[in-house]
Amino acid sequence: MLTRDFLKLAGLSIAQRILPPSLLQLWAQAADAQAKGRKVILVTFGGGVRTAETFAPAGLHNIPRLAALRPEGYFYQNCQNQGVLSHFNSTASIVTGNWQRVDDFGFEAPASATIFEHFRKANKAGPLDAWVIATNKSFASMGSSSRRDFGVPFGANVVLPKQLLLDAVKNIVRKPKDSDLSDRDAVHRRLETILQEGYEGVGWTIFKGGRQMDKHVQATLTRALGEFINGPEAPTSGDELTFFITREVMREFAPRLLLVNFWDMDVAHWGSYSLYLQAITRTDRLTGMLWDEVSQNPKYKDNTTVLILPELGRDGDANTANGFLNHRSGDPSCRNTWLLALGAGVAKGATDKPISHVDVAATAAAILNLRADGMTGVAAKEILI
Amino acid sequence: MPPPRFDFDHVPVTFAAYFNEQLRAWETLFPAEKSYFDRLGTYLEKAPPAMFTALAELEPKMGVTSSSWPRGRFTLQQVDFLNRNPLYPEWRRIITAIFDQINPALDATTKGVPRIVIVLAPADLPVGPDRMWTRLVGKGRRVPLVVPEDISHCIPLLLTGTANHNIETSLVELCSAARGPHSSWTIETAATMQAYSQKGTHLSYEGLRTYRMRLMAEVQKIAEQGEIRGPRQLGEKLKTLQPRDAEFANDPLMAEFIRATLLAGNGTLLVNNTFVEWASVQAIRRAKPSLLVTSFGIRNKVKPFSSLLIFEDQDAATAIPTQADMLGSYVDLEVFYQYLWQEAGKYAEYRNNTAYLFLAEGMDEMLLIAPADFPQADVTPGQRVTLESLHKSCRLWLGV
């Protein structure tokens, strides 16, 4: 839906389909040149996670990768979410640098310009240079704001792997005679079919880049599906597909600005503490694998800053209705999270000095040498060297 | 009986709205809730205006006007308004401060009676008594128990004092007879406790299967139609979906309790132990039973892709066999024990007069958190207690 609206507004579909191949080649070369600059990856522990189960002493065993990486980067032990404690508004605050108070379930775009729009507009960056890859399927409008002077034409590509997975799995369940969920080939076939039918059906925004480029994007995403389905660990979660798609996008397009939203830990709403802990550990593992990719991929190695943080905490055990199940109480367990910065340009250290979620976009802007006016947040200077 | 009338014109509208909403739902309130709101209303009528000064000053700054907040109405838009308001944290702080003044006054009018909360764990948990209740063990003490040779006798011995389900001596029945129908609750994952509860209030996750499946199908249908923005709107839409197949179809009070528990309690539709925990928490909060028997079970392992199929029947969704998750259930329950104990402790009705008995079927120890005068509290360390004797202690404590 969003893609259709965008195409209608921007007229890009026709314009870019009539571009000569030589121009496409130029575009690709420009993308290569840009790839040599600084890059920023934002990783959110979406769904919300408490410090108690992560960087508190008793929680460290749940996050072995991040715990081991902490001395390699700069750690803020008090990153505060002072905004609306819903998922969409929390992440929208992170990517805009302003506290967002729009619809809690993503029916409205952020009201302030996102870091993606600032970045693309200031750098005249192409649409393959900014991506949102989000497990939360209501994040379709996270890539751009409702601002008239910014908006969809400057937004990020938005990929919602879980929605794709959901459609495939539902299709199989509704036709039990054809196959079963234990048949991973059937899941794979169905995933590919949905992808071939078009991105709009699963709520994605993928900017059209001409036939060759479109094929390239689709081949990249399809390859990610193959790795997801055929991996030795037989992964099944939305977050795992998010990781595989992210890695493939990094390898193929090397975007300079990327938001990766993991989400499995929102299973806490089911009321199973053990599933919540398992999801935290899985997110830790996937974040670690993402860091491995950053460290090994020549397009990212030594020029990429990774900022990792929970979009919000969850309610504390004491004095709340049901502790870890919810995240609306506004108590310290819910608002006070952490941020770990890793990679290029990051000093080593730790502090208990409070920063807040809106400082993240301002920090990303500083790293990318962007002038991003109108942000409430301020850059976290401690990590900028 | 119609709801009482109170004069709240001096109470700021964002505070009065919640109270008015409760009065509107008067027919679906338990006696304990009616008593609370009656006392609260009486208190508020005479409350000193200074109590609300901070809130009255804050409301205009939040943008509260007589058109956005007409007196006597409370809508989903107003809930959204509060949640998204930049001054919401300040509003919450002030509301908490107001209740910090109100609650001690109301608590002073609350008559405490001896109460018991029994929490039963299934036999299959893979840990011993040393690791069963680690979050609570410092609050009470482990008491050695005599375990019957046939562990299926554990629950009847505890609840009836005999091995043969003698309902006449059931704690649930005795308590219900003495203190009324909502004074005694059994809440369980399975469907075995009904045998001890004819006059008491009994809820079973298994027993509600037909209703759960209907709700899940409706939620799925509504979600796929894409007309609903979020849980609150979904809740409004589903308010008409009362139980019709379940045992409380003819009891509007319990029908609404079950509907609300299943739809407002996160995973209560999906996970057996979550239903039991949330229903128990709600029973404590709302009905304040004198006796609550909460019986957990083992939840199933999550099947591949099932997190994507939240509202599908998991057994039908995949041919992969269903497997029990013993270790996961243990981890889940450890937290729930704490939440249950903590919830009861919030209310004057339970403080200082409640015995908490945490047992696991077939386990030779229990965790007892109880006032010093609970009849078993003076057991000599190391001395084993029989379940029959524990039953007697409970009767003595409840006076039934």
C-alpha cells in the first residue's frame, strides 16, 4: 500500500524504468563510492527488554555475545526512554531524534523527519543506501515521516520479514493437504512465491530502481530466504529471517544507514518467562552475528558504527500488575535501558551518565556528518573520536 | 441493586472518569469491589480539596477541556490521549500520590479475616525443593511433608483430608458455605479441581477450550480484516463475545470475568499457565477470595513457526507432535509464584492474615509463608507434616 502511494506520488516507477542502463551503472558506481564513507547501523532489541535480564549482573548470562563485546565499545548503562512506551513510538523516537506521539500501532508515520530522510536528502543518497529491516510487522511506515519537506521520497527501504513469513506460514496451514510446516521446502516455495508476487502485499517499501536493479533486489532477498530455510539450525523465527535478509542486503548493497529491529522477545506478552529469556539470548546471538558481519565485510570493516539498544524496557517485578509481561507502567524498569556503541569512531569506556533514546539519531547524524536540524536529542559526544 | 450515587463535581475529571466507569459496570463487580468503590466514593465526597490541587493544575496543561473530557464519559480516545500526552508521567505520579493518601484511610476500614492461598505445581517439574521457590524462599520456610505412596492422593488429602475426594470436607466447599460463593476459588490448567468445588468458583483452562477457540477465531478474523488499530480497540470490539458454551454462560458476573481474563491478559488465550496466573491475580484483585487454590500445569513446547500463528489451534496447525516443556514451565512458574504472592500483599484484606502454601504434587517439602499463629507454623524443624494434618490446619485457620 505504502509503496503504491509512494510511486503514485513520486512518479518514480515510470521515471526509473525509462532510465538507460548506462545511468543505472552510474548509479551503482555512485553507490560504491558512497560505501567508502562512514556507515551507521542501529540495532534495536524491539519488543522491549529489561536491564534485569541483560546487563544487570544476574542477566549477563542471557547475553554472552554483548557481554563479551562491551569492553570493546562504549557502554551507557542509563539510556532513558522518556516518551510513549509503545513499540512504534519508541522506535520512531530513536530514528527521528524527537519524542514521537503518533498512533501506537503504526497507522501514522513519524511526525518528525527520520535520520534516513535527513541522510538521503543531505547526501542526495540513492534509495539503496538506507534500509529498515524490522521484524515488527507494524513498522511499515518507520522509514519516513509525514513531513512535506521530507517524506517518502527521501525515506528508507522498509522490509518486514516477519510479515512475509507470516503470509507463507498461514498459506500452508490453511491448505494442510498440500504440505505441512515441518516441510521446510514447502515454506521456502511459498516464501518465494509471495516475494515474486510483489512487495506491496506484505507491506514493504522497496524503491523501484529499474528492471535490472529490481531483479538484483529480488535476487538478494530470495537468496536470504534460501539461507534462512536451509541453514543448519533450521531457524524459524522472524528475527532469524530479519538477520539473514539484513546480512544479504549488507553484502549486496552496503547501505550506509541501516536500522535492524529484532522483535522475538515481545513473546513476553504471552506470559512465558522462559520463552522471553530464550528470545533475549537469540537476539544476543543474532546481534553478535551481525557484528561479525560488520567486522569481516570489507565494505563495513573499520568504517561502521553500530549502536545497540532496547527500544524500551519492561515493567519491573515489584509494584506492577504483571511485571515482565507488560511495558506501560512507566516505572524505572520500563524506562531505563542501556546503549552499547561499537565500531569505528567509538571510544572504549562506560558511563552512568544518562542519555536518552532521542540522542541516538543525533549521534548517528554526527557520525555521518549530517546537519540534522530540529532534533531534540543531542549527540553522545563520549563515543565520538 | 443499582449503583450508589456520589457527588464528584469537585474531583478533577481525569480522576473521576475512572471511578464513573466502575460505577457504570456495577453489575459486573464482585461484592468486594462494590464494597471498595462504595467506601472510596464516600471518602472522595468528603476528601479535602487540597488532595486534588496538583491534578487540577495539571489537567489544563495537558489539554484537558470540558469538550475533550465531558464529565461522566470515559472513552478509548481519552485513554490514548493520556498515554500519548507529554505530561503523562507527571499525571501518573500525581495519581499515585493521591492514592497514597486514600489507600491508608480505606485500608483502616477493611476488616481482615484469615485467608489462604494454595499454589500447586505439577509433579513433572525437573527440580527439587531447593530450587522450586528460589524467589520466595526468604519470605517463609520449607516444611518437610509426608508424601502418600500414590501421589494422585496428594491433592485430595490436602483439600479434603481424605484420599477419596470427600467433597463434604473440601476446604473449598466449607469456605464457600461459611463466607459466600465468591469467597473460595479454584483455578487450574486441567479439569480436575471441579471435584472439590460445587459451591465455589471454579475456572479451568481446559474447561474453557470451546470458548477459547471461538475467541481465537474471532480475533483472527478481525485481525485479518485489518480494521482494528490495537488491543484496546480489539477489546471493545470483542466485548460482546461472552461465553456461551462455558459453564458461566448464565452468570453475567463470571462470564464477564472470564471474557476479560482471556482478552485482556496477554497470553491467557494461548498459554495454560498464563491463564491460571492472570485469572488468579484478577481474582485476588477483584473478588478477594478467602481461599484461593491455584493449580499450574506444564505448558507445551513452542512448535516451529507457531509464534507466527498466535491465534491458530496449535495442534491442528502442524503435524509435528505436541511436546511438554518441563524446564520452560519450571522457569515460568518460578516468576508466577512471586507475582501471585506479591499481588495479594498489595491489599489490606490479605496483609498479615494470609497463609501461603506452595506445594508440588509428590514433592516432600512445601514452602510456607504464614503469620506466626498459623497452626502449622510451630512445626519443629525437620518434622514431617502429613497432608491430612495440613488440611486440618487450613480449616482451623479459616475457621471452617
